[in-house]
Amino acid sequence: MDFIYKPLTAPPHPPPPTATSIPGGDDPIGVPRPVDTYLHPTPLGHLVLWVVFAIFTVATASIGLFAFRVEKRRRAFHLITGVVTGIAALSYLALAQNLFVIYTPAPGAHHAPRGGHTFRPIYTPRFVDWALTTPLLVLDLALLAGLPWLDTVFYLIADEAMIWTGFIAAVHLRMSFTWVWYAISCVFFLHVLYGLVIEGNKVARLQSNQISRLYHPLSTLTVLLWLAYPVVFALGVGTGIIPLDVEVILYAVLDVSAKAGFGAWLLLQHGQVEQDEHAAVLPDSWVEPRGSQGGYGAILGEGPAHE
């Protein structure tokens, strides 16, 4: 399903070339009308999208199987990471099928033949994916470091604002306002980075040595990968310097590394931490039915009545 988002001066549909006549002339002269050009990934780009869909599908299934080997109350990271890779798999399935695409005028570097407009695709599923998964990745790191919940909520809100202001930047018709919204998105991004790098590492040092040693490289990996996203955005949607296929490949590499790669590292390394030092251990009320031995009924002193 392609949504055409174009300036009002553009024709609603690209008309085929037709012969027209010059007023006052005797013979019609074939003058092709302007034809719009819509950029699409090449077969290589589509292949990359399908491959990444397969990677995330396998990753999600693997995380689910791995979770069953872990005590139920210690599956918080498995649940969050599995949801991240599952959403990413669905997103890339939609991308591979070219669903929910918004076409916006490409930056001035592109010129369509015969004086038409050139339109670049903006993939809505990609932004929906980021809006759902990046807060979960922030939550992963916040739980690992032991950040206070109030601080965590503010970083999650900043993350959501970062994604949706970036989406506005991507679909805006006026390039000057595109960069304004891009700058606003970067401000929220810097707030998230501050939370992950400064506050996160500070709080992680209060935890066990194993947790602290795990948090630092994971947060560093996340920050380095996330810093590449606005660069790709600027080179692709912002300026059109890189071709669409290159943009697709770069985002694919970043997504796999920041989600599947991050999740694998977190789960494997956290699994080696001694159980009494585990982060994000779920309370009984999350894993046991009310009234059962150890369930939240027991915690509240409301165990099952006995005759």
C-alpha cells in the first residue's frame, strides 16, 4: 500500500507522455509531459530486507527457546529482548512487501526525466518499529544499571519524542523545517544518551562488579550504533547523498547489531552472572498466581483460607 505524499503543485498521478499541439500551429508536435520518478530499492535492496526479516525471526525463536531454560522470575531480559526482535521481524516483513510507504519529494540532488518530480520513499513501519523497540532497549539498560523508575520514565518519554520528531522531519515537505525537526529530535536523543552514558554508568557502579562490567560495554555499543542513525538519516532522507539501496543496507546492519546483537550479548553475559547478583529479577506477583505458595497473595498476607 503506497501513500503518495506530494506538494500541491504536483499532479495527483504521473500522467503518461501525450502529444500536444502548440496554439496557432498547424501540426501537433509530440511534447511529452513531465513524468514523476519514484525511487525504489533494487532487487539487492529487497533481498537485504528479506534476509534481515529471516534473521530477526530466527533470533526471536531462539530467545523464546533460551528463555525456557531460565527460571521464570529471571526472564525479564528475555521477554523484553524477544519482543524487540519480534517487532523488528514484523517491521522488516512489511518493508520487504513495500507496505505503508509515504513518498516525499527527494532532496534537490535528484532530477526526474522530462522535468518531473522525484519522490523518495519514507518507510512508516521503520519508524513504528523504532518507536516500539528503542524504548524497550532503553528499558533493558535501565534495568541492568538499576536506574530509578522516575528517571527511567523520563528517558523513555525522551526516546519516544526523539522518534516521532524524527518522523516529522522525514515527511515534512519543506526542507528548512525538516532540519528544524531533525535538530529537535537530536536534542531528545542527547537527553537519552546522557541517561545511558552518564547516569547509567554512575548507577551501574553501585551494583555488583559483574553487572558494572557488563553495563559499560553494552551501553557503549548502544551509543555508538545509535549515533550512526541520525548520520544515515542526514545522508539519505536529508540530503540524498547516498542511494536508497545504501540507506537500506546501512539501516539493516544497524538494526541487526543494535537489536539482535545487543540482545544476544546481554542474555549470554547476564546468564553468567551469579544468581544472587542478577538484575531485573521479577517479583513473585509477576510469575505466580495469587494465593499460591510464594505468590503475591502470600506477600500481602492473604494466603488461601483453610478450614
